[in-house]
Amino acid sequence: MAVKAAIIGLGRIGSLLEEDRLREKPCTHAGAIAAVPGLELCAGSDINQERCDLFAEKWQVPVYTDAQTMLQKEQPAILHIATHPDSHWHYCSLAKRYGVSAVVCEKPLADTLSGAKKIAALHNSGGITIITNHERRYAADYTQAQQILADGKTLGPIQAVRGTLYMGKGRRLLDVLWHDGTHLADAAMFLSGAVLKHRKTLNAKKLKDNTGTVYLLGHLDKPAVPAISPLPFLLELGGGRDHLAFELEISCEWGKLLIGNGIFEVWESRESPYAEGFKSLEKITDGFAQPTGYFSAMAADALNCAVHKNHKPLSSANDGLRVIQYLHSIRSWH
């Protein structure tokens, strides 16, 4: 018998992005549930009636404008929360009240540090497992990158990590940091097995603008992969660009690894063709051809959590909390 899963929040990440012709599918919570054997999409809820109507037409399931009514009637084992961060604690606690076994909660885990702490405490109390949808932990390209770095034999110990984050024009940099920087910060922690700590903000006044560049200096504390410790970290957060950039460059003793949206490169140190007695970097891997399976792997992890009570998710509420702690420290310092 299939395990029932429901969704609260039927907007872009809940369902609508499935219509994007260019994205790898599935790319939404509804699409992921539908793609994983053993899961049944049983219902959806949104306060917006138009979104409910679109969802019902596409997925042919009951819809509700009240989440509590949906939980009472449908009794799902898994609940996906794809609403605004300020509502996440309410819906996580509601899920616990109605016997939901596993929650998949969109990032950021909460809009405040106190909210994130409450959600993590609920997860750690037992009785319900809360997954933070830091989707890159589930992507095959990031998994392979983590394995390369953890092995240490190809590139050697990590020496520094640099991130680049541009999300086009018009958005305030602080909003980009909270809504997209969550993924980048978590990816850096996942790849290094470390905890990201903030130290200094350069050009901090620009955080409230939608143009210019802000530099966030920090370090990755006690990395679990071969690396110097503490591991220097620099994030370039930029506005005023007409393009997107989501990249992490991991600089190692014998080369580097570059990963991001549409990017997977491994560079190794070779005898330089430009100067005697020196070495240069040569690209040995360019691109990641196979599907990454990022959303379907997340839904499969939720299924394992619901079926096997001792299963530990790859991206828990504790991981979500660590990102919020990092973001909150940036607010505090600037």
C-alpha cells in the first residue's frame, strides 16, 4: 500500500514549476511525490482558490483552502510544507498534532532564529521527522563532488571555499541571501562536513539595496573531509546583474572543484605549458550529463523516514537550523 503524502502551499515550488520546460523534472514537491514509487499524492491545500483549482486539475486529487481540515480528512503520513517561512512552525506543529510521521519543509526553515530553534526541537523530540529541503544534498552531482572531496586522493586537502551568488536584477541582496543563500550555505557545509561561521561583512550597507556587491567573510569550522581547519570561506553576493550565478569553488592542494547551477568541473594540477618549473590547472571533468534526481531523492528520503522510524534524513531540521544561525549572525554583525 502506498504511503499518503499531502502538500500545503500550491505555488511555484509546490507544483507550478513543473510547467517550466527547461528545468530537470521533477522540480516540485507534487512532481517528486508523483515520481517516487510507494508514495501517493493524496491532497493539497492553499488559501488561494485559483491555485487550488490549478492543482486539482493537474494532479486529480482533493484540494482544501484550510490545511487543518485537509489533515483531519486525509490523514497523510507525510506532509510537504511549501509556504512562506513565517508559517513553517505553525504547520510543523500542526503536522505533529495530526499524527504526521515525516515533514518536508521548504527552506529557509524559518524566518527567525527562534522559529528555527523551535522546529529543530520538535524534530529532536521524537515522534516526527522534519526534513529541510536543501535540495542539493540530494543531487547526484553534489553527492559525487562530496565523495571526491572526502576521498582526498584526487585534489588533496581543501584550502579555501569561495561562493558566488547573483539572482538577477531587482531583488534586495538581504532577501537573496535568505532565500537563495540558504542553499549555497548549506551546500558548502554539506561538501565540507563543517559548520559555517560568519566573521565580517564588507560593504554591509548594500545588503539593503538591489545593486552592488557585498562580501561575506567567514570560515568552515572542523571540516570532516581532508582540509585545513578552520577553512576560509568567502561569499560574493551581488545585485545589478542581468543573469543568475550560483557557484561554489573549492580550492584544493592539487586542484579545484567548481560546482553550481549547470556547472560541474574538476581541475587537476599538471606541469605548466606556460612556464618551466611551475604547475597549472587542467580541466579533467566538464559537465554532469546524467539527471541529478534532486527532488525525487528528497521525496524518497521522506518515504524512508515515514516507513522506518530510525531512519535519519540526509537534510534534517538541524541542518536547516545551522543555516539560519549563519544567516542570523550576518544580520547581527552588520
